[in-house]
Amino acid sequence: MTTPDHPFDSAIALRHSGDGLYAGHTSEHYWNAISPFGGTTVATLLQALLTHPQRLGDPLALTVNFAGPIRQGEFTIRVHVARTGRSTQHWQMEIRQAGDEQPAATGTAVFALRRDTWSDTEARLPAAAGPYALPRYDPPAKVPFLQRYDIRYADCDPLAGGDDSTTQCWISDVPPRPLDFPAIAAYCDTFVPRLFVRKGAARPISTVTLSINFHVDGGALARRRGCRAFGQARANAFNGGYYDQEGKLWAEDGTLLATTHQLVWFRE
């Protein structure tokens, strides 16, 4: 489900030139401090796979490695089917820009045809105030991509500092947009960096690698109403100039949408 006039859909729009090649352009609406918002980069790579004529099923898992800076302007995505089985399909992908002999991002993805099996979800939607009972967070850094998300923290001021990096929040697009796989992928990178939560202020950081596991299929997403997700994020360890960040995303009805994990470089 797409909304062609929405800034997010414009940001992840691609021109397919055949042979696994796609052309895109960075979006000023989803720019971060010195590079594109990583969530948009991940969503754009996923969009290339979702629109590929050889795609089998829906996304199951996605990993993107941020190998180098992406400059403002045009970029090329190359995707390649590594192997297709009866129910799973494995992909390799990369982003390149003119003038750089090395890729700016690399990644892998697994798509799958899900089956009707016994199901259960242990990760429950936490008890929290509803989104309309909470104020929209006003981040101190006015980077463009933050203006494209309505984030409402349910448990704390994310920049208060302290010894616990856990935060919980409602997330939606500005303007509202139905949840689909690219939106979910981008939401997985909207959490305030865990280093900022612990230190109470921004520090130089850069995501090295980000992985997402999807827990819904396209049919379930199409039937689901609502344009908002609830997210919970935390870190496990900070050491040697790197830290991890893990998160969960639920739909408003409590359906677990995705779980995510990333490793982040930081400088004190």
C-alpha cells in the first residue's frame, strides 16, 4: 500500500533499469546531520526487492551494512538473487555512487512464503498510555528526518540520562501513512540512539550494521488498520567504541510487527 504524494514514498522511489539495477536519489526531507537517515536507506533497499519481478513471498529478514557515507544526489542499487528454494529466497544487494569505487552499503535479505502452522507470540505489547494521551516529542536537534516522524515517549524523557537505556514510544509518519514493509523497516531506526539515552546528550555515532526480522506477512499488513506502531528499545553493552541497540515494534492491536538489532560506532 503506497501513497504516491507522501514524502516517504518519494524518498524510496526507484527507477528500474533491468538486470537487477535501480536508480534513486537522496531526499532532503529524510536527511540526517551529514547523510541520509539510515531508516530510509534500509527502506529503499527493501523497496528494490519488493518491486523486483523475481521476488518470492514477503520479507522475512534483512541486514544492511553501512560501509561508507552516502552523499547527496543520485545512487544506484544492485540486487541479485543468490538462491531460490521452494519457500525461501536469498538476496544480495548494494548501493553505489558515481566517483566511489567501493559500495556505500551492502546487505542481504531473505524472503519467504509463510505457512499455516501453530503460532504464538511471547513478546507482548507493553502496558502504556495511548498515543493521544502523550505529547509529541520535540527533539533538540532539528535535523530534517526527525520532522517526518511523530514520536511520543510513554515512559521517560529520552535525553534525561541515567543507567538504563530502555525507552518506549509511539511512532507514526508525518503526515500519517499506512504501515507497510518499508515503513516498518524505517521505524526500526527511529529510536533515539542508546548512547544519547545513557549520556543525556548527543555524541558522534554511526550505525555499522542493522538487522530486522519481520513477523507479519503482506496479507496481514493489508488487513490491518492504523498508521501507528509502538516501539521499545534498549542496549545490552557499550564497549570499545561500539554499542548495540535492540528493539521491538508492535501494531496498535498488539501484533508484533518486527524485531531489530544494530551495532553502532561511537566516539566520546
